[in-house]
Amino acid sequence: MATVYPGEKDAVSILKNAFDSGLRGLKLHAHVQCFDMNSDDMMYIYDCCSKYNKPIVMHVGREPKSNAYQCDPYEICSAQKLERVLHDFPNLKICVPHLGIDETLSYQKLIEKYDNLWLDTTMAIAEYLPIKGEIDLGRYRSDRVMYGSDFPNIPYAWDRELKILKRADISGDALAKITHKNAIEFFSIKGESII
């Protein structure tokens, strides 16, 4: 995965070079990079990724909020802001980590509405984060949820979420989609070995 700072000089050229070199997509983190996903600078980045058919993993959930960040995630991140991007760039695949954390219901509704949005499970189903209510993956669109781990930067055993997924009240087909098939589609890994 490539990354750029939205608004940096030649961000689009940097991305084009990264994609031409074989990188699979773009990873952005709004809390760390302090960008507004609806800014003009981001439109160029979305357009480039869309033209190259490269997905974006974009941390735009509002949590975790921390004084260590140089910006307020609640001002620059929200499911509502992301919906504009999904609408304006219907061919651009975007994954939001952590099931959107504090806006899980809003993001769950967005994956029902938009075929170009995926969510990942990173830390959201590990019974670690202070999430209101239980995450019932059986109520999610199984073709739009991916297993995510944040390994090795997690404060619990590496296989904790995998064990929870195995016990979840979902079909075997849904489990296969979440653990690997959806990632194959998201990253356009066709005819390649994933092991």
C-alpha cells in the first residue's frame, strides 16, 4: 500500500509512481494526517485511485479521539462526510477500519447503500474497545466486511478476533467472505496465490 499526505506537492504523481510500481492501493489515516476527506486536495487523490482502479483503506472513523492528534477527529471524520465520497466516486473502493467504531450503525447502513464501501473488523469485534451494544456480524452485509487485525500493534493475542469470528452466528460462506474472499475482491487479487 502507498500513502501520501493530502495536499502535499505532487501527491498525485507520487501515487501514480507507486501504482505503476505495483503497489495495490492507498492507506490514509485522517487522525494522523489531519485531512478533511471532502477537501479539494482529496478529490484529486480519489480521482487518481479511481482511474487506476486502486482501493483506499481510509481511517475516517471518529474514534479513538486523543489529545496526541494535531486535529479533532470529530471535526474531520464522519459517516456522513464519507457518503459524499462514495456518491461522487462510485467506482472507487474504500474500506473503513474498525467497522467505523462509534458510528457502527451509520456505517452498517452505508454498506447496504453503496457497493463501493467495505468495513473491516480490526479491534471492533475483539471485545476490547468500549463499543455500545454487541456487534452482530450476522446483521451486516457479509460481502462488504473484511477481517482486519492491526497485527502486530494490538494489545491482545493475535488470534483473538479469529476465534470470535469462528464462534459468530454467521454462515460458513459469510465466514469465508469475511476472512479472505472479500479481501481478494477488494484488492483485485485474481488468479494469484494468497498463501
